[in-house]
Amino acid sequence: MDRVAGLALWRQIADQIKGDISKDILRPGCKLPTEILLAQQFKVNRHTIRRSIAELVEEGLLKVEQGRGTFVVDYLVDYQLGRRTRFTETVLKQNKNPIAKTLSITTISADRDIAGSLKIDEKTDVFCLETIREIDNRPLAIGSHYFPKQRFPDLIEVFKAEGSISNMLSKFGCGDYERQTTKITARPPTKREASILLQARNRPILVTESINIDKDKQPIEYGVARFSADRVQLVVET
Amino acid sequence: MDRVAGLALWRQIADQIKGDISKDILRPGCKLPTEILLAQQFKVNRHTIRRSIAELVEEGLLKVEQGRGTFVVDYLVDYQLGRRTRFTETVLKQNKNPIAKTLSITTISADRDIAGSLKIDEKTDVFCLETIREIDNRPLAIGSHYFPKQRFPDLIEVFKAEGSISNMLSKFGCGDYERQTTKITARPPTKREASILLQARNRPILVTESINIDKDKQPIEYGVARFSADRVQLVVET
DNA sequence: ACTGATTTGTGCGTATGTATC
DNA sequence: TGATACATACGCACAAATCAG
């Protein structure tokens, strides 16, 4: 740090932290060292560090949580909930790069929740598609998508050929499916969920249960999505 | 317990627990004794207790959390989010008894969030109304409601006279206010929030930020509500 | 980050009553 | 009557998750 130039110390420090963030040395969501540690590293008083942090908070690059620490702000994605809810479209509009990975495709027997949502009999077969949705290479959500086997008997092949749920449903003539309802709750993540989402066990996840219907109002998909609550904000426009 | 009749032991035990729940001896949200304790009390094997609990979980009366315990399912209120979002109406429809208590009424200077949402200048005065919403005498949510002072100069008097936000807004000629947007996130509660909502620190809260507009599309209220995530489910019908 | 105590989850083996063929 | 299958109940041991310190 240069203690003579016309540039305030705190501003130089702020610029350096800002540089570390843009150079990805400090990644979104990372915890900064404590103010006391930073003060030692930069050989300045803690108040000087606090002035730098205050500046970057004001700029929206850092966030401070009393008793926990100072963090690089994580990607906050607005996830729009509406009739036409499409992950990829929503994310692209925010100039971010969405990716959906497939974890598994299985056939299971419908439990009460699934059967009730899809309006089929309990214990009939449904396909379960597990996906991970990522934005700029950071996991955002885990999705479980249930489809009635009776209606989509060759779903697995079509999905593998098409590569995405939207495209697959188009092939089945349901390109114009709509979101009927979304139920939203929050809870702590399981160990598996936390490890997939790369998040702490004590940070909550947002859970949405949704039903998608075709143009004849028939339910074609029941989906449960588990979002990292620190990285997403659900938005309802009414 | 009668060990001779044609009725299985586990079923008799399940019925007794069910009775305790309906007689309010076991209240919603309460933790049951551990399986081992119940086994001792009923003088049966732990497996027998487990069979009873499994039955009541199936019936939706209990929920089990590994490592934590078995609980009487708590009130799960569906909170509908739409153009006309009104707490009292929503709750009455579900045959429950809503109460709104006022914690405080203060005047503060608008920060960036508040000013941006209400489309007023930063640092102009706003009224802040803090409320607690209860259902059947259990706290459900803490609300912070911000109103521009310029538009509602005598808000405090009118609110005290009317007793509710809806009625107050009616007096101001805004009875037909509508919900424009709702943003939903989740996070752990602060100590204060946990104590007001009577919930554990490690259970998350749902946070909604909403903007209400009058018939001329002017924002008249910016509200932040913090719901106990274990007791509410937000529902979006599209 | 680790520890020990608590609590539920799971699997094994055994025994007995009850219904059916 | 006997054979078989199934539901019920008990005992023990360990795995996995939670929680407080």
C-alpha cells in the first residue's frame, strides 16, 4: 500500500479486494478473512479495513453479516414464477449461462403426493428425472421431475435424443405446457443436497413443488425443485 | 394395552396417540417422547411403537426427523400469493383464526430498498408498522410495512382508529390495492425473529418482499414478511 | 473441526398367533 | 391334521443424523 499518493488507503485496499473478486481469487459466496486479520495483512487499522468494506458493500460486491463474517455476494438469480416458467429462458434474460445436467432417470412407483398431483392411481409407474441446474458453473437447484409412464411410455429414449425436458415435451406435442400451481416452503438441506449444491448445512434451501399442465389442463409433470436459498430469489409478478 | 383382543397392539397404541392429539394433550408442533421412552411407557418393544408411528405418519398426523425426534404435524397454512393477497381472508378460508398484533409504529428514513420500492427519494420519511400475525394463537409471521409519509401524513391516527392495515388503506381510498410483485427468499432467523416466532434457530424462515400498488399503479406499501417456514406454505396459482 | 450423547433408521434372528389350503 | 404363508411382537446391534459443548 502506498501511504503517500493522493489516493486514500481505504480506497486502495477496496480496489485490491475488488480486483481479487474480478480475478476470481475471491469467489462468489466466499468468506473474507476477519476484519482483524485483514488489518494485520494490510498493516492498517481495523477502521481502515471497515471503511474499505463499507465501500464495497455500498457497491454491492460484499455483504456483511454481524457475528458471521463478510462475504463476497453470491450470484442472486431472480427466478420468475408464472404460467410460462422456463428455467433456461429466465436465466438467459439475466445474461447468465444456464446449464442443466441429468443426474439419473429411473422408474418408480407413484407415492401419494406424486399420484395426487399427476391425477393417476397410487403405485402406478412414473418416470423420475433428476437434474442439476447450474448458472455460470455454480449449482443453483436440484430438480426431481415426475412424468406418468402411461402417457409417455418412450420418455427415456425421447429425452436422451432431445437432451432437455422442454424439447422432450415438445416432441410429445406438449410444447405449450403451463405452470398451474407452485407451492413454496423452506427447510435445511439434507447432507446430499448440501453437497450437490455446494452450500453449508446451516443455510436453508427453498423447495418448490409445481404442477405443469398441457393445453387440455391435464397434469403432465410434477416437479420438486430444491434451490440454494442464498443464490436465488423467487419472483411472483401478479 | 390389551394383549388378547383381535386388535393389534400397535394399532391400539396408534389410536391412543391419535386420541391425545385430538384431545389437544399433544399439541401441533410438539415433540413426542423418544421411541425408547414410549416403548417403556406402553411396555412394548420399540418396533411396536415404530409400527404405530409409521401408521400415524401415513395418516399425516405425525412427522419423523432422524436424529431429532417425532413431532405432531404443525399447522401448515397455505398462504396464497396473488393480486389480491389479504392475510385475514386467506386464513379464514382455511377455517382458522387469524389475529394481527401491532408491535410498533415508528417513523424512519427510507433506505435504498424502501425508497426504490416505493418510488420515493432516499432518506425521505416513511412510517414503519411492525406486526405479528398469529393463527390459532400461534405466531406465523412478522411483518414490516412501510408507507410513504408524504402520501399518508396522518397514518398513525387513522391506523389506531381502524385497527388494521386493510381498513386503514380503505379510509385512505385505497381499499382496492393490489399486490404487484413478491420476492421470496429464505434464511436462518435472527435471535429476535426466532423468539417472536417461537421456533428453533436452526429452522429457516421464509422472507417475502412485496409491493402493493393502488389503482393508479402507484406503490403505496412496501412490506417485508418473515414466515416460520415450518408453519406455512406459499402458494402461487398461475 | 471434533467429541460424546441422544435419537431415529435398518437389519438380523427368533417366536407366536392366525388364516388358508 | 399338517403345511404354509403372513402378521405381530420381541431382543439385540449398529448406522446415520442431530445437537450441545
